[in-house]
Amino acid sequence: MKTLSLIDLARRNTLCVRVQAAREDLDAAIEAYNDTVQTAFASVHIAADVYNGLIAEAQEWAEDIAGQIENYFEDRSERWREGKRGQAYDAWMIAYQEISLEPADIETPDPLEWDGEDAASILEGLPEDPQ
């Protein structure tokens, strides 16, 4: 072979057009995916905010209950606190004091990116003959 034939050139040109079209389709699909993820994540973000607000409220409630139990516990005699009932109250109080509810820590997903080569240009740039 001394040079690309007309058939080879036609095939290369057809491949270049098809590769370019496929690249554009891929870019469009990635963009649509990223748009969909952003839209969907907005509802996740709202739900997480609601959840985290309730977690904070529940944590405050538990701390308030722990304080009430502690006040009751501290108002009792040392003998009562050391007795069976006092020990039960102490364990009950500790359960409320030690509770630690974790909020949802959900990060915004990174957009999908693809910065692939320009294959159509590479194909078009191949020499047609040894020159």
C-alpha cells in the first residue's frame, strides 16, 4: 500500500463523523445525568435538613429528660442513691446523658466529568500516505 485508497478514506471520514456524533451524545448524556443528580439531590438536601432538625430536637429532649432524672436523683438521700432503686435511677439517667444522635452528613455528589480525547480529530489527522 502506498497511500490510503478512496475506500479507506471514505471509511475514515465515516468513522470520524460517527465518532464525533457519539462524542456529542456522550457529552449530552453526561450533562443530563448531572442535571438529574442535582435536581434529585435538592430533595435529599431538604430531607436531610428536616431530619437533622428533628435529631437536634430529640437530642435536646433527651438532655432535658436526663436533667430531670438527675434532679430527682440528687434530691434523694445518699442511702437511697446507693440502694437498688437508686442504682436503677442512676443507670436510667446515664442512658439519657450518654445518648448522642448523629445528624445526617450527606455531601453533594460531584458532577460526572469526562474529558476524553478528540478521537475524530486524531483520526482525521492521520497521514494518508508515507509522504
